[in-house]
Amino acid sequence: MSGETDVGHRVLGDSVSVALRLTAIELLLRPLGPWAARPLALGLAALALLFPRVLRSQATWLALAALVAVSIVVEWPLPDNHIYLLAYWCLAAGLALGAPDPGTTLARSGRLLLGFAFAFAVLWKGVLSPDYVDGRFFRVTLLTDDRFADTVAVVGGLDRETLEASRRALVPLPGGAEALEPPEVVEPPAFRRFANALTWGGLAVEAVLALLCLAPSVGWVPRARHAVLLAFCALTYSVAPVAGFGWLLVAMGVSLCGPTDLWLRRSYVAIWLLVLLYSEVNWAGIVMDLLR
């Protein structure tokens, strides 16, 4: 029995280590903070990857939490939403590593952070933002953000010339002036369907994830939680150009893995690599080139 317990602790420890390593890699790939804090954050993240003792040190993650918090304060209100979540996650890791059972403590913190992050996302989008639920957010974002241009062309049926014309139509005239013949914003049916799918599909999945993460971990709930989170990351970040958010969700998901969840941990690592691939390879551009 003692041998089985030792093995269980080692495997559970692997979940903690993988979660922390993925977070450290994210800090290296997406460095943040002002010039005075960034070298410290990069140095700590690199040392954590090189030396297991640094990786599992409570001081490392409390220091990283403080450095991320400094970045938020100095750059406020510009930091992306997930930078706030990253600060909470680093703090949770630091506190967990000082607890008697780091694996269980980190898993509980990860589950609650995921649950409340998705719950507040649903509250903000579905209740407090009328421009989200009526579809305007994605209809405008897909047209104006150049990072979506190739995806809009492949999925939404808008070629580059039409997209540029629609962008010009959305540019406000100075001083409240109005054009005699205002340009038209072109939205093909495929584009509207794509925007609606992103709006309502994302909101529905985030609501399900909030419920699954905040629900007690009994019966089928943990498996459903992992399945939906993995699918969410695999699909969302093929379109959303925020790999850092995806990596953070994956790292927290890994922390929820239990002693015998070897393949589940590997699945999270595979999705982490997939999000990396999305961020470095323009798959929509490749598809466009093949279709020409």
C-alpha cells in the first residue's frame, strides 16, 4: 500500500510539474512587463525550466506573480484579460507549493480559477454587453482586425478587396460628418453565419465550462470537464489570435489531472503544441494559397 501511495504521489507531482513548466514556457514565449521587470521574469522562467528545485520553489512563483502584477499596474489598462488570470495562476502556484499537498491544492485552485473566469466571461458577454449578444462584436472585429483576414476569407467568403472596402466603410468621418453616398459594408451569408457561430457557440461552451468547473468533481463531471476544455482550446485558438490565453487554460487543465491520467496529460500537451502551431503557422493563409 505504501508503494502504491508513493507512485501516486510521483504521478500527481508530474501533473504539477507539467503545469508549471507549461506556464514557464509561456512566460518565455510571451514576455511581459516593463524593462525593469521583464529580465527578472524571463530569468526566473528559464531557471525554472532548467532546474527542478527552482520549478518547485514557492518563492519562484510568488516572485513571478509579483512581476506579472507589476506589469499589470505599469501597463494598466492595456494588458490583455488573460494577463490578470496569469497573475492569479502564478499566485495560486506559489501558495500551493507551500501547502502540505501541492497537487490537490493546485488542482482546486486551477478548477476554481477556470470556473470563475468562464463564469465572469459569460456574465460580461451574455448579460452586460448588448453589442456582444446582438453579434456586433464579432461582425466588426472580423472585419477590422487584420489577424482574422485570411480566416474570414476561407470561412466567411470575403475576399481581400471586399474586406478592405468594408473596413473603409466602418471608418467614421471627422467631426460627425456624413457621406452623401456612404460605402456599403458587405456581409455575405457565410460571414454572418461565422460571426453568429463565434458569438453563440463561444458563449454556450464557456457557460458549460463554467458549470463543469464549479460543479463538484464527482461521477462523470471531471471527464466531461477535461473533454470540453480540450475541445474548446483546440477549436477556439485556431481562430482567436491569443495563444497566451490558450496556453494558460491548458496549463490549468493539466493541474486537474489525477494520478492515473497519463494520457490526459499528454492530450493537454498535444493541445498546447497545437495552439503553438496555430500561433506560428497561418493555416488560413495556406488554405487560401491552395484554393487559388
